[in-house]
Amino acid sequence: MDGTGITVKLILIGDSAVGKSSLLLRFAEGSFEPSIKPTICVDFKVKKMVVDGHTVQLAIWDTAGQERFRTLNPSYYRGTQGIVLVYDVTRKDTFTGLESWLNELEIYTTKSNTVKMLVGNKTDKPDREVERREGLQFAKKRSLLFIETSAKTEDGVQHAFEELVIKILQTP
Ligand code: GDP
């Protein structure tokens, strides 16, 4: 099978302002907005990707601001094959908040084969509060893929989605 016609649902989760919409914009449209207003919700984008010779249609969902309550509508998680869990490397609270997101994931993602990736975003900023090795350690402990990114400079963004999709295609 060459993978043509495969649609993969991905969702972005994590605290407010960590850069979820920016990652989606960067990946799907190659753009970056220095001041995305919370009211401008990205919601959902489709992007075609060729990975290992497979053509995959990615449907990527953004929280549209619901995450301010640190919980999301259960329907958001339905049918999800990949989860991008984002924190901001310059805000420690968004890293410590990961635990509650993982608890929520356990409740709503009943399928054990959902692939999860931890993303430390905003690496271009100088005021880092979470070191790379801390992110890596946490990801290892919780069996998550891990990558650091900058939605601003594009660093790691393509790679993050590629790795996630490769893993999803390998997961039965
Ligand atoms: P969301 O609430 O998680 O969707 O976060 P947004 O995508 O709205 O981003 C919040 C703010 O952080 C916006 O002002 C973005 O321009 C900024 N931002 C997002 N990603 C990055 C990044 O990688 N580097 C820098 N310097 N700023 C970023």
C-alpha cells in the first residue's frame, strides 16, 4: 500500500500561549504572526505530507482557546491518532502543567495506540526556564516522543510533525 488517501487526525494541546496556533500556522502555511490575538482561532487545518513514500493527509486541530480552563471538550479527542503536547521553554509553569494534560489524555484517549509527542516551543527566546534535558527526561519517563521547536524561526517544526507521522504509520 502506498498510503494514498490515508487521513491522520492530530490534535494540539497544552497551556494558553505556548504557541500551539503558531506551530500549526508555521507547519501548514509557513507563516508566523508575532501577535496572534486569542480571538483569531486557527481551529483546524489540512496539510498533505509525503513521509517515507506515503502520502498522508493530516487533519490538525487547534484548541481555539478552550485550554484556558485546562480541560477540553471530550469530542476534541475523538478519533485522534497523534497528539502534540506543547509547552513553552521560557515558562516553567507550562512545563509543570504537563502532568494535568497527561491525566486528561489518559481519560479521553482510550486507544493505547495514540502516539504522543512532547514539544518544547520558543527555543529562539533567550530567557529559557526549562532545559532541553529536563524535557527529554520527562518525555522518556512518560513514553512520549520529544522535540524542541521554534515556530518563529521554523526550527524543528517540520521535523516534529514528520516524526510523529512516521511513528503513527508504524503503529498498528
Ligand atoms: P497558543 O495559545 O498556544 O495557541 O499560542 P499562540 O500560537 O497564540 O502564541 C502565543 C504567543 O507566542 C504569540 O504572540 C506568538 O507569536 C508567540 N510565539 C509562538 N511561538 C513562538 C516561538 O516559537 N517563538 C517566539 N519568540 N514566539 C512565539
